[in-house]
Amino acid sequence: MDLGLQNKVVIVTGGSKGIGGAISAILAEEGAQVIIAGRNKADGQKKVEEIVSKGGKADHFQIELTDIEKCGELVEYVAGKFGRIDGIVNNAGVNDGVSLEDGSPEEFVASFNKNVTHFYSIVQKALPYLKETKGNIVNIGSKVAETGQGRTSGYAASKGAVNGLTREWAVELLPYSIRVNCVIPAEVWTPLYEKWINSLPNSNEKLKSIVGKIPFENRFTTSEEIGNMVAFVLSNKTSGHTTGQILYVDGGYTHLDRAIQ
């Protein structure tokens, strides 16, 4: 199905690897012009080359997303080079383990800056362009905002804020026909997840325990499944009257009763 994303200019933060990398690749497959925004130049360029080699359109902008001025520079770079902005996928973030017991207020604030402040900074700067195109925004959240995880107050609070911003922006931007939605992953197999599992002394047992708690097919969600949902939500063909929604792509992990297993 043609999702109508051909030549749409879409910014994807953290779009070079893992979930973000899958989002970038799938949007490019649909014909979008993808701009990957991230701090690692080598990873970004590698993803751009991969997309271009398959006939897609991609660019990279090196940025430290906690730098508010750089967020503005990203927006102006994209608008200046491509003449428009049709979509923003706020994906970048990190589960940084800032806990209540061992963390500090300063680390908590830093966690917010890494996980949610740049969502606001980029969207605010891009708003004039999104108004022109009646573009839309997709935020990537986390099930941790609802389930908790333990020892990650900063990340949990940040992702709760992402849910809140999704609903708030959906209301505020109604007059401009700008849609705003949030996609929630739970257990997604990515290089970072694999690195964390392998760092545990009982990695195989832990992995089996996690997989056993995922209701649908007892398997991890793939990055591509998240990317497909993002493309679906960005598309006005498939989601043209969908806004303010928090969409779970998690195999039922967040809401289904574990007693069914």
C-alpha cells in the first residue's frame, strides 16, 4: 500500500540505530526524505549510506540534543535545505537509571533533558513549518511510564511527560490540522538491549524470563514493527483522523494479565 509519504520531509531523532534506525529505513522505503538527527556522525552517515544504497533519500545532522540552540539549528538546516518540514519523529532517549535512592536532583533534571526537553525544543522551532504543511508529530514513549521499572525515576517521569505532551500538543495544534500521536514500545530487541542482557551474570535465564512474560507469541517486538506503526501513524491515508492517541506496539505486555501465560 502506498502510504502517501513520497517526498515528505521527516526528522527522526536518534534515527541511526535500533528503533530509530528501523524508523528511518521504513520511512525511506515509503519514499520520504529522512533527516537523521544524532550525536554520532559515523553511525548517522552509515545509516544514510545504507538507505541511499537501497534507493532511498536520507541526510544526517550531527547534534547533541540537550543543546537547545542546536535544536534550532537542526530545524533551520532542514527547512533551508529541503524547503519544508512534514513530520517529526521524537525518538531519541536513554534509560539512564537515575533512581530515587541513589540519584540526585541534578541527575533527575539531566535525565529530563536527555529524554524529553529536546522533544519540546525541536517541535517549537519547527512549528511554523509544520503549520504550513499541516504536518504531524510522532513521539516515541515507553511502557515504563505506566508500569514502572524500579531504579529509573528520571526515565519513567520523562516518558510520562512524553504521554502528557502528546495529548497537550494534540489539543493545542488542532486549529492547524497538525496531528500528534505517541507510539509505545515495551520489550524491543535492539543492540542496546542485547548489550544489557549480555552484561548480566545470568543473561540466558533473564532473557527467558522476559520473553515468557510477553503475551503475544512469547517474543520480543521487532524494531521494524515499531517503524511500521510510526509510518502508519504519519500517513494521512491510514491515520488522517487520528490524533492524541497513545498506541501500544508491545505484544500485549503493558496491559494483558500475566495470568494468561
